[in-house]
Amino acid sequence: MTAKLPPGLQLEKEDDKIMTLNVGPQHPGSGHMRLIIKVDGDFIVSCDPDPGYVHRGEEKMAEYRNYITNIPHLERPVIHDSCNILYPYVLGVEELLGLEVPERAKYIRVIAAELNRIVYTLYWLGIYGIFLGHSTMFMWPMGDRELAIDLLEKLTGARVTHSYFVPGGIRNDAPANFEDVCIRQVNYLEKRLRTYGDIFYDNPILIARTENTGILTREDAIRLGTTGTVLRASGVDFDIRTKEPYDVYDELDVHTNVLKNGDSYDRSKTPWLDMLESCNIIRQALEKMPKSGSVRVKLKPNPKGGDDEVYKRVESGRGSLGTYIVSRSKPEPYRLKMSVGSFRNLICLPYLLKGEKLGNMPAVYWSLNYWPVEADR
Amino acid sequence: MSVIAPKFKLSYFIKSLTDNIFWIIVLLTLIGIPIIMIVLIFVDLPVHDGELVNPFLAFTMIFHPELAVPFLKSIIYSDFFKIAAFPGFGFAALLAAATIFAERKLLAKMQLRVGPFYCGKFEGILQLMGDGLKLISKEIIIPAKADKPLFWAAPVLFVATAAAFVALIPVAPGWVVADLDLGLIAVFAVIGFFPIITVISSWSANSKYPFIGGIRALHQMVSFEIPLILSLLGVTILTGTLSLSEIVHAQENYWLIVFLPIGAIVFFISMLAELERIPFDLPEAESEIVAGWLTEFSGMMYGLVQLGSYIKLYAFAGLFVVLFLGGWQGPMVVPPFPEEIITEGIQAGPITVQIAGLPIVSQEMLNGTLWFTLKTVAVIFFILIPRGVFPRIRIDMLLSIGWNKLIALAFVNMFIAVGLIYAGILGPGGIW
Amino acid sequence: MSDTDSRKQEETETKLVVEKQDDLPKFEKEQSNKITEKFGSKTEIAFVKPDRVRVNVKKEDILEVASFIRDELHYDHAESVTGIDFPTDKEIEVVYHLGSYTDPKLGRQVLSLATRAPREDVPNPGNDSTRLPSLRDIFYSVEFHERECFEMLGVFFEGHPDNRRLLLPEDWADLPPLRKDFKIKGR
């Protein structure tokens, strides 16, 4: 049986026409993972994703650290989206410990989370550009990302690994002139983002290349349990920010971007629309934010949760991000599980790539908004 | 205490100096003198005043500059100079290097970055030299199961074929390495070598990604050669010749792009595909097949392939200029050579020298070279621009463009050419 | 310490919360009632909180309950599959978090379906008694999650087509790493 063999050893010839390609981990178009792809001519016969090259055992490590010291390492899976990946954990711990977050902290959290979504998505977009051979689309987002990173640096003090959210609020208040700088930079960023449409999303070659490739129908998207941009590109209106609003998202006007076709083009366009929506949300939040006030609840050292469990989820750049914390009256969580969007979307890969052309592989693979490090945890 | 040479001793230093001198003398006598002998036997040395140039004559040239002019002339008009330096390889390599630098800076400006910046005092102008040195100094790794002779031969053959292509391009009136009556056919013959070399190298590497890349390159080049050749039928119909020099002569009044714009567009797109430039760089698509047929090349072997591909780029741009943009034709902008230097000589301090045989190259040649270079650079610019604007396309889209659209357009172009002649606009009695 | 003690009391109260009908969120209560009506004593409603319901079932009944949840309650996908090791109980718990995309009323809801498998002290993943029926035929989306659960805790899912390693190295020969007796060095 081939099922007994480790994946890398399935190289014996089943058919002379079929060639096995190891796409990754040392391949410019794979990221930190391996795709074992069998091709018949130019067509992919089967695809077996083999993640785990950057598995760090975050869940096991979390069982050894208390609720506060877990913060810095739990954001490591996606350092570009570190606020969002920490968000459900912090919300869960707050529910476990029964903390009430100050209003200003909630708004600043939303701003930081949306800025982080922009930072992550621009990085993703840059790589999507270079995967399709569009080098300008690689450089522009990488440069414009600096605007959002600068804002986050002003807010949190770190460029990527912020460790900004803590149970009971945020680590420190925003600096004095943050609001003016933020609104100016976000306005400029939005202007830049709109130019991406001209050079990338309206590009006839890009449209011809990604349209009708790797189509994920609405039924399949639901059946496979996909999430985030992949789900919304397939026509399912599901965004945790509107369906189950956390913090102050229920007071903001969040528009969910839903596209219909579910092909690579729609999947690549949804994150871009999301970024534009993020700019809107940040502007609203800056307007409604209380101008002063406490941002953090005083915590007892080494807090303990009860005999309880909590499952919290937020909408990250890659989709719904859930954290399941089982507490057994100890300072450490008994079990912590991160249900991440990348891992949930991974199941689409063998499904979508089967029967696709080899040239479509990067277009389909990266349109899944997949982040190998997050999927491995 | 010096960090660079912590154990410096004067005696060791003198010993190393004498050692070096010893080895230089030994190597020169053992290798240098035989080489000089071989050169003397096989190469026609320039003749001056009925006798061969000897060291004594060369020495006297320092004190009698007028003796140097015929010598220089005989060198410049020799075949070896033509092949190695001016219309041939050296000129092409220089333009190719300039192209690489311009491409990097241009792309950087498009992408809101600075590009090469630190190497060399001005704007990273020495970056290419640094890259070349790095490539030369790198170890050449050959896959264990590769077919070694073929694998070694492929980059060399690639550069050689590109240089052969360059040899056919006329740069100025009379300045072409090989002025063939059937120049256009020779161009197609040379282009036909590239897919073969690609397949040889990709097959001999015995690796999967080069193999896929080689097959893609084969598909791409073979299927785009057909529209490439068909688009040039219009040119031959209108000019009635296959010689590249005569095609240029025929465009004295009107450039052919005026009459055959469709042919020029078809030729340009096919050219991009033949050159494997974005958006047609599928054989090197790094996100799909690593580096395509270049995957297993390392060190200077990779450098040779890159050099060859940029020389090929220059040659194709030059071919486009020759065929559609009137080659060296252009208004005379180079000032005529001052007569008084020939009649009265150069006054330099206390010395007045009257030099016979000036000017070394004619005014037409300088003017032609200038216009040819300007036009070629413009065409190269248009070849480089798509890299910043377009993503890569897929192999099936590429083949469908080549086989369906471009071939149809090439036929349309041919009918336009025939129609122009039958309508009497061109040809005998027409405006041309 | 008094604070934690009082919280412990609260926790004991939440365990009894099923009997206090008034404070419970209404919609979630309806959901849990549907399950108890259909299956009676086979299922145990562990808690009903706002937007979160947890149902404990035995491993023999899980396929039946899962089908009911999919067909009648319209939960259509699994968000995560979590394995939790309880060495004191000699059991491994597997929790499926189920959500719904098709039913707009269920947008906020996450239903936890938990079951337990026997645990062996000397595990031999795939060949010992730590087995559960796979839910892949009911919720297709659990495929990779169950693979992860298999390698991390050694729970073999019967009926799963592809019980292979996913994240761990191919030559992993140690204990399944998320079991409690697998200790991180230096901790």
C-alpha cells in the first residue's frame, strides 16, 4: 500500500507518462512547505500537500507557560498579522478571567488589528505578484507596507512582532499625535491601493491567466469548511466581524466583500477589497474612539482560570481564526488549540489542483491565502 | 600589529616577490613564446610600407605618429577586428552590458526603488562587473548524473550561436561581419539553433525542472519561429532581396514600418517570445519550475547563458531596426572631418605633424553607427518595458497566441504587402 | 486566593447551570433541547453559554449524533478538531467545533461535539485501542484536522481514508507529542 510509505518515497513509476515533482521546500514557488505533485504532460494528476517544515509546537509550548508569558510566542506563527493571531487568545483569556476591557482599548485594538490585516495582506499580495511573474506587484506592496508598519511601530514600539494585546486591554496607550498621523497615512495608503487595480487587477494578461482557474463552487467551499477570503470569493457571505462581532465591530459599519465566481481571480481580489474596507474601518474607529481614558485593566500576577473552556474566534487576514482554551484552575492553560485559517484552507489544495495545468499551480496555490508558518503552528 | 598580514617578515616578502617573478618568466617562456609563434604563423599581420610591422616599426610609431595611422587602419579594417570588436562580438557585448545595467535601473525606477546603488561611485555603475567577478569566482557544480560533455557544451554553444547571429547584423554601410546575399535565410538558420541548444542542455542536466523548462522552450521557440518568418515575407516582397544590407538600402526614403505596421507588431511579439522575455518567460518561470532550463547551471556557466541571452536580445533588436526602422539610415548629424588637419596637420605644442590617411573611418560610417545604435537602444527599451507591467502567461495561452493569432496576422501582413505592389503604390512607378 | 476560590464556586455553578432554565440564552437552549429530545440519555449537554453549546457523546453514538446535527440543525462544517489528553481519566477527548455557513441564524453559533477514546499508557498509534470513528463522511472538512489529531495524540480514526503523518517528521518515533507524558526538555 502506498499509504504506508512516507510521502517522499512514493517515487516508483506507476505509469511512464506520470512524473512526480517535489515542489518545495526549496523551491521558489512553494513557501515553507512541500507539494508532491504528479504531472501527466502539463496536467496535474494529483497533489499531496506536505506541510510541517516550520512546525514549532506552539500548542505544546503554551501548556508550559502562563497566560501572560504565552503572548509573545503565540504571535510567532504569523508575525505579519501578529495582532490578529493574538486576538482570539486574548479574548478567550479575558472571558476566562472575567475581565472587562476599557472602551478606548477596544477601539485601539480594532485599529491595530485592521492595520495588521493590511500589513499581512500587502505581503501576501506582493508574493502573489511575483508568483505570477509580475515583479512590479512584488515591489509596490512591499514598499507601501512600510506606511502601515510605521504606524504600528508608533503605536506598539515594534515593527512586526508587536505583543500588543494583553488580557484586559492593550499594553500601552497610543502616542499623542497618533490619530492625525494615522488618518493621513491611511488616506494615502488607500490612494496607493487603488492604483494596484490599474496595474494588477485590471491587467488583461492577469485576468486571462487567473480567471476560471481553480474554481471552488459555493457548495464545495462550504463542504470543505474553507474560511476567510476563499469562502467569500465563492459567494458565501460570512465574516466573523459582522456575524459574531467582537470588541467594537458591532458599532462600526463593516461591509463584507463577497464575490461570486470562486476562481483564482476572485480569490486574489477579495483580500484587496478587504484592505480598502480596512481603511474605512480604521477611519470610522478613529472618529468614534474616546479621546482619552484607561486602556488596560490591572491584572493580578499569575492569574488562574477556572475549570472552564472557551472557544473564541476572530476574522484574520486569512479567515476565521479560533482559539480553544481548556483551563483546569492553573496559571497555565491545560490545552490550547489554534484553529487557523491557513490550515483549514489547506484541504482545498489537492481538490483544486487536480486536473489543473502546471502553470496554474502558483496562481491557485497562493490565491488560497495560505501562510505555511501559520498552518504548521 | 597588522591585521591583514599578522606574521609579516621582510625576507618572506622578498622571497615571494622573487618566486612570483620566477614563475612569470617560466610561464612566459614556456607558454607565451609558443603562443606568439602560433599567432605569427596563422595570423596575417598588418603590412606597412611593403614590410611586416616589426617591433622596431612599432617603436618608431611613438616618435612618428603619422606612421601609426595606416597601421591602425589596417587593424580596424581587418576581419579579426570586425569579428571580435566592432560590428561583431565586442560591440554587442558592450551594448548587452549597458542593457543589463539600464534594465535594472529602469525596472527599479518603475518599482519605486533605487536598483544597483553602491557598487561604483556613480549609481552602481560597476554592479555588473561585480556580478561577473562573483560568477567567475563561483564553483561550477555539475549534477552527478548529467551528460557532462553536452552539459559543458551548452552554454558555450549558446554564446557562440548568439555571436553568430550578431555577425549578420549590418551596423553601418559596409560594416558587417558577414554580408551575405541570403542574410535573412542565414538569420533563420541561426535562430533555429537556439531550441536545439536549449533541449540539449535541459536533457543533459538529467533533472526534472530543466527538462520541463527545456520542453517549454522548445514549444515556445518552434511555434513562434513560424510567425517570425512569415512576418518577414512582407519585407522581402517589398524590397525584393534577402540581403540585410540591401534591405537597409531600400529603406532610404521610407521605413518599412510605415507600410507594414502589422508585420512589425507580429515580429516584435514573436521576438519577445524567442527571447524568453516577460511576459513570455515561461521556460524560466521561477514560481513554477524553479529556473527552467537554467536550473542546474552554476557559476560562470550561468553567466555565459545570461551573456548569450543579452547578446541575442541586442541581435534581435538590431534585426528589427534593420528590417523595419531603416537600419543606419538617418539625417547626417556627424560633422565632416576637418580638412585642415589633413592639409596643414595638427599643431600640438612645438610639434606639427602632417598625417596621411585620415580620417580613419568615414563620416557615413560614424553617422550610420550613431543612428543604428540610437534606434537599437529605443527598441531594446521597448523590449524591457513589459517586464515591469505584465505578469507571465501560461503555456497554452502562449501557444494559442502563436498558432492562431500571430500566424493569421502574418498572412494579413503579407497580403498588405502584395496589395501595395499590385495597387501600384509601391514598386515600379510608385512612390518607392 | 479568595478570588480564585469564589471563581471556583462560580465554575461549580456553571456545571449545574443546565438545571437553571431561566438564565440560559434562548436560541442555544432550543438547539440543545432538540438534541436531548432526539437522543435522550445518549447525549449529555455539558454547558449552554451565549453562542456556545457543548454536547458530550459516547464514541458509539457520535456518527448518529453528528448526522443529526448536520441534517436537522444545519451545521455544515467543522472549524477545528481538538484532541485533549486526560491521563488521570485514562481517556483522550476529541472535540469537534462545528459551525454553519448556510444558515444565517447560526452565524454566531459554535457547537462543540465531544467524545472520548480510551488511552493506553504505552501508545502504539494506529494499532492500539485508542480509536474513534471518523467524521469525514459527515463533515468533509475534518480530513486534515483528524490527520493532525492522529499524529499529535495517537487517536486512530476508523474510516478515515488517509491516516498519515501531516506536520511531524516522517521518521518521528517518539510519543505523540501533545500527550501529557511527552515532556519538553528543560521544563
